Amino acid sequence: MTRRTFRAMGTDIELLVDADAATDELDAAEAEFERLEAILSRFRPESELSRLNRDGAIEASADLARVVELAVAARERTAGRFDPTVHDALVAAGYDRSFEEVEDDDAPAPPAAPAGGGVLVDGHRIELAPGVRLDLGGIGKGYAAERAAELLALAGDCLVSAGGDVAVRGGSWPVGVETADGTLTLELTRGGLATSGRDRRRWRRGGREIHHLIDPRTGEPAETDLLRVTVVCSDAVEAEVVAKELFFAGSSAAAGSDVPGVLVTRDGRTLLTGALA
Amino acid sequence: MANHTARLYAVALALVVFFVGWAAIAAQPWAPTAAADPRLQALNVRAALLKQRAAFISQVTALRAKQPAAAAASPAVRVVNLPPLTVTRTS
């Protein structure tokens, strides 16, 4: 078993591969994260995503076009519970720079910026309606985890973890999930896993605690009785979308989901869903 | 008769010697070897890289094809009593 850890996309990345010598594949997987961050980061002024947000329309790379396409499809599938157009709401809430640089601020937060608005993907051409800007933070990490796992799988069975987003290829992987009172171990042999929650990436604005999970329907940090949601889906991209969808839905609705998941409520309960229940 | 045959052989031999000599002179073996064109060298390097990339993509494609569609679509997960290899947190 070989393990490599590094920082990318504002989070800790972990690569695990069932092989003794996999330097080339590990290098390729790490480079893939760096390559995709350079395309998908909204914090890098020279990234393709920043150019799209500035200009409103670009001929994009295959990767940006694909991630935007996946995000728009997720918006339709979840009836707007997942929406990549929350960019301005995140900025209004104070998350306008890499999270390490976000600071508490006593000034009141400006009014919420509503999400929604036209996003058109036609081949490699992406066009945004006037005033629409995209944030691909979570779904971008899931996508990068999947792409890196593809490269790493050339060396053997592998797991790629990008913060809360996990992609596996072959083998069986015990993955720890934080619950209300400890850690639950899930053995993952196929698919992807994602965790979304309000327990990290928090800051204070105008005397109020703010977190990064913006409810697209209100443009405000989501008010929900859930602290954290972990789900297992067909891949890390889908898991990222479903985790957010269930988080916004709240524990009553999310508990009825048939997706395998672990819900942790703010009052300290842990609920299992789908095949884990 | 014998002289006639000998003459024919001599003519044929002379022709062969003539053309071999011509070919040898046309090849200009004394000329210095021209320096390789750097653009050609760059193209050769690029071609080698593209071949390497193509082989790599073929490997990834083959790996994807090995995964049955139904299996890839459904996750497989269960709760176990094992120490975790990694712990997932809010991203």
C-alpha cells in the first residue's frame, strides 16, 4: 500500500494505491489535481472559470465544459436544490477568497444574492446569462477525485480522497465517517462518497455565524437541522450533489432517502439511510 | 559464336558497371552530413509524446471498458468493524 498526501483545491488530498511502486501514477494523479485546479478555481484570476465569470461566454476546455454540464444537469435533477450559480451569494456572504484567507468581519453581510439564471453549454461553448457567475468548488473536487482515480488505477486498486469527496477504483476500502459520537467505518468497494456539512468552513459576519453551504433558493447559508451529511453514490460527483441536496432538505426528508448515507443532526443524533439503515 | 557470346557478356558487364558507378556518384558519399533541422527534431519529440499519451489514453479506456455498466452505476457499501484507512470530513 502506498499513500501520498498533499494540498490542492483548498483541501487535503490523499491518494492510496494497492501497489508498492506507483511513483509515475501518483505523480500523474497529483498533477491532475493541479491541472484541474488551474481550470476550475474561482480564486485564481487566470483560471478558465474566472475568465468565464468575467466575460460571460468562452470556448472552454473539455474539462470545464464537462463540469458545467454536470452541474447544470444536477440543478435540473434536484429542482434547483443544487445550483452552481450560487457564486455571488457566496461572495456576498464573505467567501470571496480562498477559505484560509477568509476572516471574521463585524460589518453586516450585504443582502443575499439570489441564485439561478441561464447557463448554456453547447459543445465547448459556455454562455452565462447577464449577471450569472458560477462556483464549481464542491462538484469540481468530486470531478477531480474521479479523474485522478482513473489515472491512479493504472497502478492498482486505489482510493482518492479530496477532503470530503472520495472516489475508489477496485478493492475494498474502510473509510471513516464522523458521526455524532465517534467514527463509523464504511467499507466502500465501488462508487464514490461525499460529505457536506456546516461543521467546517465557517466564519462570522456582522455578529452572525456563516457557513459555506448556500441554499440556492434563499441565497443565504442553509438553515437546516443537519450538521453533516455523508452519502455513497455511483461516483464522487453524484455523491457531492446528493449530499448537498439532502443537507438542504433537512433530517425529516433526508431520513427517508434510499441513498446509502449517514446523517448527523445538530442536536447530536446519527441517522443511517438507504442500504446502511 | 563464342566471340559473339563473350561480346554480349562484356557489354552487359559494362552496363552494370556504368549504372553502379552512376548510382555511387549520385549518392555523393563525400558530401558532409547536413545538420538535423531543429524543427524536425521538435516534431519528432512531439510525435513521441503524443504516441505516449495515446497509449496512456488507450489504457484508461480499456480500464473503463472492463467495468460493467451496471456495476459502475451502483455503489457498494456496508458498515464494518475495521479501523479506517482514511477519514472523510466536510469538504
